[in-house]
Amino acid sequence: MKKIGRILSILLTALALAGLTLASCTPEDIFETPDGEQEQEQEQGQEQEQEQGGDNDDDEADDPDEPDNPDDDEIDPNADPYTYINTEKYGQTYVYDPLYLPQMHLSVTQSEWNALLSAYDSNNATTKQIHANLKFVKNGETTAVNDVGLRLKGNVYSRKRPQSASSGRFKHVHYQLNLGKWVKDNDEKQSIKGAQKICLKWFKDDPTYVREILVYNLFKDAGVWTASYNQYCQLYISVGGAAEKYLGIYDMIEHLDKQYLKSRKKLFGSSKGFLWKCRSGVSFSKTDDDIGADLDDGKEYRYELKTKTDSLAIAKKQLNNFISNYNKLTGTAFHDWVQEHMDVPLFLRTYAVIVAVGLWDDYWNDGNNCYCYFNSTDPVNYKFYFIPYDCDNTLGIGNSGCGNAGKYPASQDPYNWGPSWRPLVYKLLKFSDFKAIYTAELKRMIDSGEGIMDYDHATLKVKRLQSMINRKVDNDTGEDTSMYDGVPSWSSADKTYYLLKNSSDNYFKAKAASIQKYCK
């Protein structure tokens, strides 16, 4: 009855805002959903307009036959959340299967490849999409998808020209695949068993070839269902009909987009809200702070809207409402409001993993690398979800110029991982019940024999992951051709940390000792 009351309350409010009454409405007026046929037509129009553009996510129409969060399908809070992710429809079960090492075979015409190289030479931050063909081979089964979109990915530190101008040798670079970029099919879009967008990351500065793979595994083991799926793959490329070149082992990562939201619709409650990418400098401490929409025009914003970009004004109002209330409310008012507008236990579990794996290039310490999702388009009635992102600088890799967490990734106080003026975590920890949740999650991760960060458990997982790829690391780029236990040469943590070495400088042992010290 409470749910019916809430629905009627929302309905009456919407009618009032529209200047209507129940008496003046037809049944079609009353039961028309906010995301109806008109919005679908608008998104289809945008789809056609954006075919030649970059890679924002407004080129996918909402599924009209899948209503959000139907009343007869309640979520059991005690159930495994992953049972509510539609991995069969959207390809995660098949593509990111941890039991197999698939192959990605890309073929590109010389003219298309030259266009990508020229775009990079003109602007190394290019979002240029080129045409390519793809074969995905897993356990003897080949899925061929022709005419897919291929683009470069990465920031200023990871971007390189994908082929040397002098030697012609291919280089390790990050790519992104958009299988439905060029071929539009309203019935069944191009995909690998439902998966359409896949990020391909080379293991930049990680001689263990395991950090980001393992961290996403740890998120899953901890029940952080907002984290992307990922898995190793072998990447090959042929340009202009020439023999294939083996680019080596890559990390396939589920892209954060509308498909990601739709697959988790039951857990989010709706897939039709606003998805934001939060870039360097993000704080959630002040409103109107460099907010914009991804319009494929090369512009970047600290808070960058990735879905429903034509509704930026509403999305901005909602974001500012969240930031304003989060910072201005205090005491019981804040405590009650934040539980209504945020999944606090999930957020604190997420941050316990972030701190445990030593991800210093994060929101709290560095003001960087996260997404967030609001599960409605209502400016004041919504739920906020924090989504972890970019997890390579972890497990002992450090940067002494990036706060105490960067210098002491294993031993920094988990209750002061970052500054207090980035409030999302710090403000919650002022409340004893919220702090207790965070503390319990940290302790659970290092529980002897059972915890996902326990030395025996974690090192066994490292060995199993590495055994899948240890004879396949050598590659035709001549880069990153060996795998060993260590950190990159630029790492400037307080000491060199190892993942397999059984000593005090083993990262898992050092982190466990630190958590035991602070979490009494």
C-alpha cells in the first residue's frame, strides 16, 4: 500500500506541474510513461545525426517493452545481486567468461587505418571512429561482426600513436569497440551475444599483467555489482590485407553506457536516469562546477553527462540538488536524507574495496576516476549510485606527489584516505552506524582464509589469473613482452610492493596489517 501511495503521490505531482487534474485527463494521459514514444523518436533522430560523430551514449533507444522495476519483481536484499543482472541478454556471461581466454581479430582497410593515424597526428585526443571488421573467437566458436566502430581511448599519459611513423611497428594503445556504430538494426543490433561496446586496455605500467583484472574481480567478490565486468583477451590486427600482428594480452572491460544500465535495471530500479563521468578535479563539494554534456565535440567537463544529453538542464538541476543537500544538510536531517537518496551500504562497501586495493587515483584522494548514476530524471526524487572506474594504479603502485594515499598505498589511514573537503565518504564516516558498515567491510576483506584480500586467498587468485596468460604475453609490438612481480619504474610509493613475495613488503600482508591497526 505504501508503494501505491507513493506512485499516486508522484502521479498527482506530475499532473499538477503539467497544469492538469485527474478529471481533465484521459486514461492514456494518466498512464503514459515519462520515457514514451516521443522520447524514443527523438533518440532515433539523434542516432542518425550522431553516426559521424564521436561516442556518447544517446545513440541507443530505450526498450519500449521493458518497463522499469515492475511491482511483481521485488529485489531480495539478501540475495546475490548478480542474479539480478541480465548478463545473458547483454553478453557479460559470454564475453567476460573467466574460464576462457578469447581472441579478438581486427581487420582494417589501409585507408581507414590511415584516417585514424592522421586524426591522431592532428589531435592526440581524437575521438575519430573508423570502420573495422571483428572476429571474436572463444573456445572454438567464432562470432564475426562486420563494420564495427574502432577508436582510440585513454588520457594524455596512455595515448600513443598506434603505429610508429618511422618503423611502422604497431604499439600498445587503448582501443574501444562499438559494434553497432555504423550498422543500425532496430530488431537485433550487431553484438557479441548482446555486448556492443567493449573497452580494450593494454597493461600500461603493470609488469604483473594482473592488477586491473584482479581488482575488478575483487569488486565482484565483495558484492559491488556496479563495477564493470572484465576479462583477458588476445588481440590481433590486420591492416590493408597484410598478415596479422599479435598485439598481445589486453584487458576487455564492460563499457559504462546504456547497455550497462539496462543490464542492471532491476538493481538500479530504472535504466532511464542520468549517467555522469566524473573527471579530474571532481569534488561533489560545490554546485555549478564545470558541468556539461558529451556532445562528441572534443570538449571535456568535470561532470560530463553521458546519457540523455539533450536533457542537460534537468540533469544539471538534479546533480546540483544532490551536491547542495549533501553539503548543507547536517545531523539527523542529513542522515535521513542520504539514506533515501543513496545506497549507503553499497557505497561504503565500494569504498572499502577502493581503499583496500590502494586505488589512490580515485575520487576521495585524487578527485578523479569515477562515474555516477541517478536512477530517475526527477530533480529531487532519485537515488545516487557511485561507480568505480579505471583501476590500474592499484595494489602497491604509488605516486608520492598524489597525497598520502599515493605515497602510502598500503598503510594510509583508511578513515582519512583523502581530504575532508571531498565529502562523499568523509561526511558519512562521522556517523557511527555508517562508520561501522565501512569498518566491517574492511575487516571482512582481510579475514584470515575467507577474506578476498587475505594473503593466501589473494595470491592464489593472482597465480590462477597469470597462469591463463603466462605463455601469451610476448607480442609483435616489442613492448611489455615479459611478466614479473613488481611495480613500474615511475612508482614512488614508500617502498616497492610485491604481490606474490611472502614478506612484509607483500602488498596484501602490508594492507592487512594496516587495516588491523586502524580498524579496532
